[in-house]
Amino acid sequence: MIDIPELTRDALIELINISIGKSANAMNEMIRQEVTLSVPEVELMAFEDVEANLKLDANSEELTTVDQDFNGPVAGKSFLILPKENSLQLVQLILGDEVPAQDIPEFEEETLVEVGNVILNAFLGSLSNELYITITSDIPKFSKSSFSGKFGEGDLKKHTVIMSIHVDFKIKDEKINGYLMLVVNLITLKSLIYLIDKYIERIT
């Protein structure tokens, strides 16, 4: 785990709670039914600590991810991550009974890209508003892979800090386990801490 000052951590969790609320509202508007996102569990950790701390089903070797690059004073990659089984369950809940269960996989990519786009942009948009900065995002990408296959190569593994945000989606009384993740480098983490400290000054 990565330590930051307690006051800064508390403010970060407050900002994430606000941003998760915005994401839930955006989902409600998109699918026109009530979506509840649980109070998030937030951890800042180095790359090598992440997989061991993911509370995923032991049988969920394949993950479904929607990711996008974001840029600005805070820059990095944002991810919506779901175990394979939960991914299809979420798509079925969103599409409802109009689509037969056997046809759900055909709609998975299109539906989850839209969901990821809404959730990630609402989350980052709220964060940028609260911190008085501008964050821009690229077009989201869909993929299926193991954790090591998705995260174990390239820049994602080098000098990175991963903000893991564990949230449960609740739709029609069904609970779905998922994660939002922000992957940033150490320079961006320092910028984020600076911006959070400025936020604390404004609200106190």
C-alpha cells in the first residue's frame, strides 16, 4: 500500500464518494432504472500489490475491462473492471427481458463500452470539477483478458500507482461486484496530492 497524509486520504475518499454518486446518477439516466453504487472501498497501491487485493471470484481468471486514457493536470488510464460472469450479468440487467439470455454475449461489448464511457467520464468529470481542473478523456476501449495479460506488460507496470476503487452495482436487487481503477505515475500522484490539499484549503 502507498501512504499519503491522513487528511489528504480522507479528502480523497470524500471526492471519490462524490464522483461515484455522479456516476450512479449518470447510469440512472442512461438505462432509466435505479442504479445504486455502494460506498467505495479505496486503496492506493503499487502495481505488484493489486492482483492480491482484488476481491474477485477465485474462478474469475478472465476479466472484462473498459479503459480510456485521460489527460490534464492529472493524467493516466481509467478502467472499469468486471469478472466475466458479472459482466454478462450486468449487460442482461441493463438490456432486460427484451434480449434472450443466449444472445447477451453479442451485445456485451457495445453495452459495456457505453456503460464504461458514462461511468468513467462522470467520475472524472466530477473529480475535475471539485479540483478546479480540466481533464479530457479518449474514446474507451473494450477488452477481455487475465489480470496479468491486461496489466502485466508495458507502461502499466512501470513506476505506476494504482488507485483501486471497489464498488458494487445494484440493479433490480441484484448486486454485481466491480472495480474502477485509476493508473497514474508518481509525478501525477504528487500533482493529485497537491490539488487535494488545495481543495482542503478551500473547504475549511
